[in-house]
Amino acid sequence: MRAPDHGLLRPWRFLVLQGAARERLGELFAQAALADEPELPAAKLDKLRGKPLRAPMIIVGICSPRDHPKVPLLEQQLAAGAAIDNLLIAAHAQDIGAIWRTGPMATHDTVTRGLGLTEQESLLAFLYLGTPDGPRRPLKEEDFQPYVQDW
Ligand SMILES: Cc1cc2nc3c(=O)[nH]c(=O)nc-3n(C[C@H](O)[C@H](O)[C@H](O)COP(=O)(O)O)c2cc1C
């Protein structure tokens, strides 16, 4: 519930999917793919159905914008993105494995309608959460210098 948030609009909401809800999301993925490609082979449909089963919990991060004379949609989407990132950081701080994913399913009408989003809302993240089952991936030290200039 904390993020940089112009106007304190709290322009976000979250759906928590566990257990059979992940199977229902997989079914939505399959329906979405079939809507685009009715002849899609069964193996590909099964692969899509299995995607949400890769973690025990998925949190869907949604931007739920409010009408505001001074806070444009982009700022509300940024605030929602920051709230989602704070959730990710909070998970990592508790040693919960977490990854932010989107992909074509995040913007597919069949999926967003199936999850109950309104026309105004946007699906910003599928956060996959669970117990890490392998060693932590070593992170390369990044040189920030090319990204920062004195002005
Ligand atoms: C909006 C957004 C969407 C993303 N979608 C995907 C995705 O669909 N698949 C994926 O493998 N990584 C995706 N990522 C990247 C991962 O969440 C992660 O940041 C990346 O794998 C780098 O890992 P690290 O942050 O541990 O270095 C996305 C990140 C953001 C911010």
C-alpha cells in the first residue's frame, strides 16, 4: 500500500491466485490462444495451461486508474508499477522467490476480461511467488556510469 503515488490515488489492485485458481488462469490462457488461432495444436494449448502452475501463488498486479484533473494515466500506471515492485522487493526480503512476468497473455482481452478487469484497467504484472528451488542466480555487477550524466 506504499509507493510514490501522485494525489494518493492508490491506483492499483491485486488478485491473489492459489491452488485451482491457477488452473482457471491456465484455462483462460488456452481460450485466449484458441481465440487467435483456432487450430492451435493440443500440445501448445497444454503448455499454456501449465504456465500458471510454475509457482504456488500468482499475484496479478492491476492499474486501476481514477479520474483526476492533475494526475494523468501514465503517472497512475507508474505508481501502480512502483507498488508492484515494492511487493516484489518485500517478497525477496523474506526469501520468497518472486518474478514479474507479462507476455502476450497480459494484454489479451480474453484474459483481462476473464480476470474481471474493466476497460479502464490494465494488467501490469503476473508476479510468480514461491520457494526458490535452486541456487540464487549470480548477478553481474552492472556499470551505472553509461546511464547517468551530470547536467
Ligand atoms: C513489466 C515487466 C514485464 C516482464 N515480463 C517478463 C516476462 O514475461 N518473462 C520474463 O522472463 N521476464 C519478464 N520480466 C523480467 C523479469 O521480471 C526480471 O526482471 C528479469 O528476468 C531480470 O531478473 P533480475 O531482476 O533478477 O535480474 C519483466 C519485467 C517487467 C518489469
